[in-house]
Amino acid sequence: MNDHIHGQDASFDNAPRYVDERGGNTALVCYGLMIATLFTAFATGLIALIVSYIAREEDNHWTNSHYTFVIRTFWISILYAIILGFFTFVIGWIPLLGWAVVGLMGLYTTAWFIGRNVVGLLRALNGRPIDNPQSWFFG
């Protein structure tokens, strides 16, 4: 009763404190933003990139591998988009052959992007780091 007089709930004092422990919620949000970028033309991906740069620290915490993975996913996908745009400009006008090459490149890029983000998301949900965040594939 005395706690309610002073405006505090008694269960508040027994609540666990997570001051020193970083969770993976920010990494999960970054992966969600990266997946959403398929529908927002890299707008949410840019937000995920900025958040990952800010959240990444210089210690060996497991979340740092996820932030590096998100950053590399963003920049590699930009590179793939530039290469795809180049090939679309050069051979995309050729009926059938050009369309097939550009279509397969676009399909590969999309599948790579989704797969990489889903692998990262699943590892972050399980609290596991990315084994090789510098990888060009799935870590």
C-alpha cells in the first residue's frame, strides 16, 4: 500500500534490468527495413543503412556482425542494381536474348537480396551472429 501512495508500482522494483545487455531488436528492425525496400525503392534501405552505421560499435558483441551484414547487403545490392541497369541499357533492347539475360539477372539479384536478409533475420531472431559478415553471399 505504501508504494501506491508514492506513485510507484511494487512490481517495478522487481523488474529485470537490461542496462548492460544489448538485444538484437535494432538488427531485426534493420532487416525488416531492408526487406521493405523492395517496395520503397531503397528508401527504407537507406534508413536501415544509417541505423546500422550508428548502432555498430567497436566491441565483439554478436549484433555488430548483423550491422556489418546489413551495411554490406545495402552496398552490394546497389552495385548489383548499377550492373543490372548497365546491362539493361546495353542489351535490354534485344528481343528475347536481351530480355532473358536482364530478366535472369534481375531474378538473381532479387533472390539474393531476399535470401541474404532472411538468413540474417533468422540468425538475429535466434541471437546468433553472422559467421562471415564480409561474405558476398549468405554469411
